[in-house]
Amino acid sequence: MKCSLNLPRKLLSRAKPQTIDVEIYDQKYSIVLKTPLPETEIRKLAEEVDSRMRDIAVQANTPDSLKVAILTALHLAQEYKELREKCDQKTLKWSQALEQVLGK
């Protein structure tokens, strides 16, 4: 059994598209949302990406926005992978415990 971090397609297709303007690493982006996420959540995510990019730019000692974006993406991908693995491990433990309780 795997963790499901994706929203169901039906839920995504029901959401009305809306456009939100955000600024990340001194660049403005208009994001068309087709998810039910509130605008405040999208803005928080944009702020988090901006903060991460700025931290990585300092650590990498480079103003190159493409390099910073790629390094940030790699860091976020690593975090996602680690969280996914933890989630999968916990799901497996819960499944095993449930099977043991149910006598399967």
C-alpha cells in the first residue's frame, strides 16, 4: 500500500480555474489554478519557494537564478522523497498491525 499525495481527478476537474499573481526570487508569475487550494495556501507556497531560493543562493554564492532554481528543485525533490519513504513505512506498519489485529 502506498501513500496517496495526489488529489482525485474528479476534485481537480470541478475546481474553477483562477489566476493568482505571485513573486518568487524577484520574478512575477501569474499562476492559473485548477485545484481547490485556497489562494492563501498558494501564496504561502510561493513564499516558501522564494525563501528557499534565497537561502540556496546565499549558500551556493551565486546570483544565477536558473542554477538557484535547479538546486532548490533538487532540495525539494529530496525532501519529498524522504517524506514519501517515511509515509510508505508508516503505512506498511499500520497495514501489518491491522492484519495482525484482524488475524489475517
